[in-house]
Amino acid sequence: MPVHRIGFTQLSGSHGVRGGPYRVNIIFVHGLRGHPQHTWEDSRDKGSVDRSSVDRGNKNAGTVTSRKRNILKSLFKSKPSSSASISTTTSIADDETSEESSDKLFWPDEYLTQDIPEARVWTYGYNTDAVGGLFQANNKNSVSQHGRDFVVRVEREIQNEDPIIFVAHSLGGIIVKDAIRRSDACRARTKLIIFLGTPHRGSAYAGWGEIASNLALLALQDSNKKIIQTLEVNSEVLDNIHEEFKTIADQFRIRIHSFQEARGISGMKGLHNKVVDDISSKLDLPRSLEAVESIDANHMQMARCGDRADPRYRAIVGVLKQFIHRMVFDENGTRLQQVSSISFTAEARVAKRGGGFDGALTNRAALPCHYIPLPENRRFVGRDRTLDTLKAMLFVRKEWRKVAIVGLGGVGKTQVALQLAYWTKKHQPKFSVFWVPALSNATFEQAFTAMARKLPIQSGGENDDLKESVRRYLSSEAAGPWLLVVDNADDRDILFGSADMPGGISDYLPESDEGLTLFTTRSREVAVSVTGSDVIDLAEMHPQEAAELLEKSLIQKDMVRDEAATAELLEELTYLPLAITQAAAYINIKQVPLAEYVDLLHGTQQDIIGLMSKEFRDNTRYPGSQDAVATTWLVSFDQIRKSDNVAADLLSFISCIEPKGIPQSLLPGSESTGPLVDAIGTLCAYAFLTRRGDSKVFDMHSLVHLATRIWVQREGQTAPTHEKATRHLAAVFPSDDYANRNVWREYLPHAFRVLQHSKELDMEEGSDLLFWVGRCLMVDGRIKEAARSLEEACQWMNRHFAEDHPDWLASQHALATAYQANGQVKDAVTLLEQVVAIKAKTLAEDHPSRLASQHALATAYQDNGQVKDTVTLLEQVVAIKAKTLAEDHPDRLASQHALAIAYQANGQVKDAVTLLEQVVAIKAKTLAEDHPSQLASQHALATAYQDNGQVKDTVMLLEQVVAIKAKTLMEDHPSRLVSQHALAIAYQDNGQVKDAVILLEQVV
């Protein structure tokens, strides 16, 4: 019979071997790099298949060494496709040899189906190969993902209602345990598990598997390290599965038989002891539930039997037969026993009750009770790590009595808590589960009233405080174990009270040794206040989880086949669950494709606000709550306004700038550190701002940023907020001094955002901001952007200032230099001639502003081909500056530099070299080597050397300039490209043609 590599294969026929009905399922599950057939095969004895005198243990011991030599070789074999019937894969669990299949004995099929005819025998395969073939990508599933797959297949393919017995080798035992803790059906049907060398607490020798994986990587093969990592000692994943399974096995009376390997692996470097030690290979359950026995074989041979006389076969089949013969099938009897146990427990609790609790209401206290007003979310996906952490904290390690989930509104805190509440109801049958919304005092009181109806509490009349009665009862031993979820605990005043309304709902929260409380909150301050450090941060979903949520939420599931549109949509929605659910609701109603919804998100701001503010119905959220993603945070904004005005003003300011990369120095109030730090702390506590590592740079979620704009708009403060933001940014934006370059590069994106709105405000501060933005863009080589910014500044100046106003003249001068850099030389000359003429009438000849404009006009003349005019004007400027400025003054050096360039253009090369050598020498003493002015003069001197025939000097100097610019300028910066081009020409003149070609290809 062919065995499926993946999934179930039934080895027994459709009817019992002896014609009788089946009474039980026996399912074999292999381990790491195992196979549903080969793991359970051994070499057939040629002499007599059933010869009882053969000591299989001794035989195996003799062949171990030769088998192990083939293991690493087989790691590099190409693996057949998953649909193949037989695999040649080998590993820690499965040492394939080159023997033909006919020489192998597959004992579950050939022996067990006959020896236990009342059992359906199954084998199950799944892909846990640490190494895959070159042409087939490996399955990257973790242990938990394999457990989920196993549950789905058990429930789908094992369609009979008979009990289940698992026989699991190595890692297969962990998969079985994980499946049982996930599935009600598996848990209820499982009666016995035989573990063969399962590493319940991890294997000390998992390092060998990692070495094999690394060897495979060197051979360009795939490697699944998740499984190997899980086998490490003290793995948190294994500990969680182990502890939770022990609880389930005890509650559901699942019998365990743990077989341990008696021998170590010999003949393989690094493996001289047992692969799974004796401590790791048992569950440590009471003897009434677990039997522990050794098998005289190593880890790889303990699952293999060569004939019926094999001690391994006799041990395993003996356990199976003994259990099946004793198994009780009377489910009614089992139920009666459970009811009796419950009644006894209830009577014991009632006997312990003191006054205040109604002994006549015993029926209501007989069983754990549940109050969860929200329905279970059938669309819930993902969040496995968070849920596993919560289960471990609350139910496995049992070190925590209170835990808080904190995160951004809409990130899914309520849904995670809801999933845990329903999981507790199903999987922790002794626990009562209660759910309390802390949205307001009214919702809290309503929930406690509903809880009181389910609890054995006697009302003391109109004056009796029902909330206090519930608190007292749940704090008593009579209540038994319980989980209380306090959802949406965002408002400190509601939780702890205020000056106006002392006494908050926290006064009524119960505490007991058996009680657990889970809070969900947007406020880190609240989370820390109620739980100390026991806080779990919930972030946005992973892309795969987000895609699963979208698919589950859509009516037309096939929409997600458009992978590009799906990925773009989820990225636009920043993987936020509420945003995804809202988008799906819109798409379902309007029947628009995903790509069209993405286009809507790229529309105007008002379109986006309208789209993201649209309310939708979600029965897993509270009636009357803000379901639209863009409005879900407005309540929190209002809370901040009431408690922290500085933080609220900060929110308003941030609504005007970019949401990403916000430097603290840009924020209003940075001159007064204390209040600003407190305000930032408030916004970080609500997860509205997140800090980048240890820096003073912050980010805001893009959808929260959208909500801040809606908030400001709804308060009627849009124009005043933009005015304040423009004034503030104009005040803090730096000058174009090169030393400020890191600051302006941080500020520029935010300035652009503010300037989009300042056009409508017609403010002088907006013009000032445009001016300095333009000047800084010029230094950064962003010439076209600089020209646009300076044009807008000049337009405002033209409307408001006379032509001899200093600010008007400064803006015209700056625009002219931008025009010149942008190749609009004639426009530059026209503007500068006008500016120089006006300054000649109003300023002395040695005034710095007049000299600066003359200097600029001279360089414009040069670019316009008016070289002699350039030389004449610059000689005049240099002569005046020589009388009024020190020799190292930047303005004097700049004019000397420009005059040298003019000399060179006018054929006065030696004069140019002399003047530039003087300028470079002075700048070397006063400026850093990467200062743009120093680099510009060095570049100019190099080209003068070239014109003077000093080619080697040219190459040496330009190589130095290019190397420095490569470190400080972007690769497409005009100044860097010009120097690279000049160096390539110098290489060519120096006979370094190949170097010239390489550099020019890079420039082009």
C-alpha cells in the first residue's frame, strides 16, 4: 500500500481484519526529518521473519556505526516531491539505508493490523526536514504551525467517533501534545499516548542538527532552523506546551506510556550519550497516569521492529493490547462520575461560605459561571505568540495574578482578550470567566449587575452596594478560580477616581489567590499602575496575519489572489486590525476591487478623512463605540486634553507636520525640558508616539496622524493650529550655515508639510520659512526645489515690501543664485543687475550686502560669457574686501576664489593658480577638510593645475576631493558628479584611460 508523504494513510482495511468492527484508532506520528513509513521500518530478517530467538537489540547495536556514517551524506540528497509515496529523507529520527524497500519491514502495517484487529491503524506524515533538496523549497512551519495542521487533518480525516491512541516518536510527540491542547475534539477522543524518545524539555544534542543544517546551507540547500531551535534545552515554546499538556492530561485522564532510549548514539562525532536524556523524555505525571519504561535501543532505532519477537515490538504492542482490553467505552458512566465530582465540589464550597452569600442559591454556584457579553470572534487570526505568552503567565507558570495588554487603539487588544476568555472557558473548565467594560462607570455597573445574577449573592435591599457584594464574593474562597477581563481601562479618572468624583471602579475589583485579572488599555500609565511591570505590548499584525484577517473578513475570498493589491492595501493600512476590518466592510458593501480601495486611499486629504471616518457595524465591539479607525482615538485625545494641555497642544502641532522622524528639538516647548518630556511621555504612554531606540526622534502611526487632523478639524482649530505651527517652524528652522546641515535635513520634511498649508495663510513667517528652506536646499544641491521655494518667498515679498526693503533684496539675491545654479543665467543676471543698482543708491561701497550682490553678479556674468566684465567687477570687490576684512574672512576668500576662476576663464592661468593656492592654504587652517567651501577651492585649483599642464598634481588633488565628497554627499549630488567628471578627464590626460572609462560610466 502506498504511504502518503504528507497527511494520513490508513493501513488497515475498511473493515476489521477478522470481520469485526473497529473500536479504536491508533495513529503513528514520526519525528524530526522522519517519514510516515521509513521511521517505522527495520531490516527484515532473511532467515525467519517471526523467529523469536533473534535478539534484535544486539543486532541493531552491531549495525549502528555503519548506518551513522551515511547520515550526513543523506542530508544532501534531493528530496522527492511531497506527493511521492516514499521519501529517501533521513535524520535524527530516520536513518535511511540503500537497501531496497522489499528488504524492509513496515511493522505497523504488516504486524499491528493483524495483531490488534479491532484497531484502525494510521500513519501521519508532515514536513519537518531540517534540509531540503535544491529544487524544492522547505516547509518553514514551526512546531505550533504543525500542531495546527495536525488538528485540522485529524478532525477532517479521522471521521469515525472511536477513541484515539497516539504512538509518537521524538518530535512527533510534541506535535501531538500541541494538537491536544488546541483541539477540543482531540482532547476528548485521546485515551492513550505512547511517547518514544520525545524531548518534552528539549534535547541537549540539538546542536548536532544545527551543524547538519549549516553544512546543508554551504551546499546551497534550504534549512528550517525553527524546529532545531525548539529542541534546545529550556525552550520557552516547549515549556509552555509541556506544562499545559500536563494539566490537560490530568484533567482528562489521558494515559501516558513514555519509552526512553537505553543506548546512546555511537560512531558519530559529538553524539556519545543519549539524544534525549531520561529527565527530558518523561512527563513526570503521577504513576496512575504515566508509566515510564526503557527500550534497549538508541534514539533512532527505538521505533523500529524487525519481527514479532523483537523486544521493541513486544513492548509497544503489549502496552496497546493491555490498554485496549481495559478501556471503558461507557461514556454515560463517565458523565455520571463527572457529575458526582462536580456536586461534591459544590457542596464543599457551600459549606465554607460565611454570611452574606445565599446558601439557597446552590444551583448557581454548582458549576463555574461565565459572563462574556461579546460573541466569540470567528474571524480571529494570528496573535499566537501573544496568546501563548498570556497562557503561560496566567495558567502555566502561575506567577502572575494581574497582567495588562497595552497598545494603540484599534490594534486588537479587546480581540486578543476575547480570544483568551473563550479559550479559558473551553480549556480551563474549573475557571469562571467574567468580562467588564471599563468604558464608563455605567458600563462597569451594568456588567457587575449581570455578574451578580449568575453568582450566589443575596441582595441586602436598596441600600446594599451590589458591586461590593460581587467584589466580596469573588474575593472569597467559595468563588473558586476565575478570570476577570477589565476591557478598555483607558481613563484614569474612571479607574481610580478624581477630585470631582472620588472613588473609581478599581475599588470594586476583586482579589484572591485563585483569581486572575487581565486589563486591556491604551494607556501605559494605567497598565503600570494596575500591574507594575507585568505588561504585554501589542503591536500591529505581521503581514501574513493581516492577509489572513483580510481574507476572513471579505465575502469574495478570491480577491486576495491579487497579491500586489493585497500587499499594497495592507501596507497602506499599516497592518492595523481595525483598519483592515473597516476596509473589508467597505469593500463588501460597495463591491469594489482591492486596487480601487487603494486608489481611494491615495485621494485628497478630505477624501481619505471621509473614507477612514466611515462607521461600520462590528458585533465584536461595543454598541455605540467608535468603530471607524480614524475616529477610534478621538476619545483618548479628549482625555489627554483634560489631563495634559501640553501633550494636547503637542498633538495639534504634530497634526501639521510629518508623522515620521520627528526630532524632539523641533517640538514646541523644547526650550523648557521638563513639561515637554512629560508631554512626550503622555503621548508615548498612549502609543501615539514611539521613540526610535534611545534617540530623541519619534514616530507617529500614520492613521493616528490622520485622526489628529480630524480632531483638530472637529474642534474648529485647523487655521489657528497651522498658524502656530508655521510661526514655530519659522522660528526654529536653521540658517544655511553648513554646520547646521544635519539639523535642516531632519527638519526639511516637516517644513514642506507645514508650507503646504501656509500658502493659504499669507503669513510673513511662511515667507521667512520658504526663504531659509530654499537656501538650505541650495547647499544640499537640490537646485530645482530651492528655486521653487525662493520664487514663492519672492512672490510674498513683492506683494508686501518695497523694492529697497532689505528682505526683498535678500530674497531677490537668493533667487538669482538659484536661477544661476539651475542654468537660468540670463534670469540671474537680470535680477542681480537690478539688485546691485538699488544697493548702489542706498548702501556704501564697502557694505557687505552690496559687495555680496556684486560678487554674485560677477559670477553670473561669467556663466553668461561676459568674462571681462566678471574680472573687472571681482577685482573691484576683492580690492575693497582686502581693506575691510581679515585675510581668512569667508567673504574675502569667496571673492578671491571667484576672481581666480575668472582669471582662468580669461586665460590668466598662472594668476589663477597663484590666487587659488593662497585661498586653499588659508582655508586649510580654518575649515574642516569636508567643508564645501574648502572642497570647491581645491577642485578649482586642480582644474587650474590641469590648464597649467600640472596633470599629476591635478589627479592627486581631485582624488582627494572625490574621496571626501563620496563620504559626505549623496551619489547624485551635482557637486560630487562634477568632481568625478573632472577626475575622469584628468585620468585621461594622465594616460589612465581605463580608470577614466570606469569613472565616466559611473557618472553617466
